[in-house]
Amino acid sequence: MELLFNEQDLVDSVCVFTSARERVRPEQVEVDLEFNPDFGFAATALVHGRTVRMNEQDIIDSVALYLRDYHQFSPDSLLVNLSFSETEGFTGSIQVRNNF
């Protein structure tokens, strides 16, 4: 099975991930996703005036945490691929492997 995340889904995932780390509610987190062809994906989260930087692996982990906490997926069964295009913005493709 494949799940597709749009930019808002990715932002929501980073908000949930950051809120768990910083012990705040997800709606208290502002997120800016970034892509640099040389360095890959990153995110900046603003929490109560403090900036939290995240690398590509943190964003991938945030998607796995979001799917675990909100949709009961096993993080070990997920393969997350991030992408960026000028027309579609940030997207994510999540392959869900069956673990029987």
C-alpha cells in the first residue's frame, strides 16, 4: 500500500513531532519546510519564540510518528520518501510494507 502526503500533511507531521519533543500542543508550533538540492530537506519549527531546526531524517521520523500516533501504523513497516517540485511543492510517498 502507498500513502501520499501533501505539503500540509508533512507540516502537520512536523508539528506533532515537535510538540512531543518540546512538550507543547501541535497547534503551538509553526513550521517552514525547506529544500536545497545540495543539502536535501530540512524544517524550521518555531515554538514560543524559539527556533528548532530539523534535518531530513527528523522529517521522516515525524511522518512515522504521526502515522503511528494518529493512524496506528507500525513505524518499522514504513518507507518514507520526500520530494519537492516547483509545481506541487513538498510531497511524501509512504510505502507500507506488510509484516506477516
